[in-house]
Amino acid sequence: MKSFIAYHNLREETEPVLVKKEPDSVTLKINNTEYKLELAETPEQLYRGMGGRDYIPRKTGMLFKMPLEEMQGFCMRDCECNMDIIYVNSENKVVGSHTMHMERPRHRMESQIQYENRLIKYPSTEPASYAIELPAGDVVRLGIKNNQTINIPK
């Protein structure tokens, strides 16, 4: 009969160790400033975005690769800090930018549909293939303008 310690040691050797996978990221240069951006391209990643975060470190953010180039509109679902968004089309031209402001959290008596319907939508001005979320104030600091080029890696 094996002792508990022998069984425990055997279990540790044979059970797989779960390692939290770091999100895929890409380095992107925007107006001479280099950003390390998390990549969002699955439906779950696109829906979740940067929700749940209360801070975005400088020179970081998220790059959303949308399934279709079309009019886009993002909101601040479950976001706990302000942030900037830049929309970019398939020709790497900026087609809109906004500073998005934190929303009041979902109230316990509020349905998910009611919550989603009250959130402010921040739209692109033309069809976009990409969205880039950055710390609040970076669009102004970088001098981002419509029609300027941001080279998104394919």
C-alpha cells in the first residue's frame, strides 16, 4: 500500500501543469511611438476587449482584427478606465478616433440588454477593419488625424 506522500508525489509528476497563456501581442509603431498591443480576433476576444481593466499601462493597448470591413462601433462594456480608440481601414488609413469614457457599472436590477442599450457607442466614420484601444489621451498626444496611415501588420 502506498503512503499518502508517495501518492501525492506520483500525482504531481503525472498531472499536467496548467499554465496561464499570455495573450498574443503585436508591436505597432504609431507616429514614432512603439506600442505592445494585445491581439483580439476571436469572437470572445472581440466581445470582451479590455473590459474589466482599471488601468492601461503606457505604450500598451489592444488591436482588434475585425472579421469584416464595415462600420464599427465600440462601447465601454465593463471598462473601469477611460481609453482612446482609433479605427483603421484595410488600406491602413485612420477612419475615426474617440476618447471613450467610463460608464456607470451594470446595476444588479438591470438586465444585460438594458445595460448594453444604455452604453454610448463610439462609431467609425467609414468602414473599418481594425480598432486600436490605447490609454486615454494618446490620440491627442500622438496627433492622430483621419486619413493618416498606421501600418497594421497583416
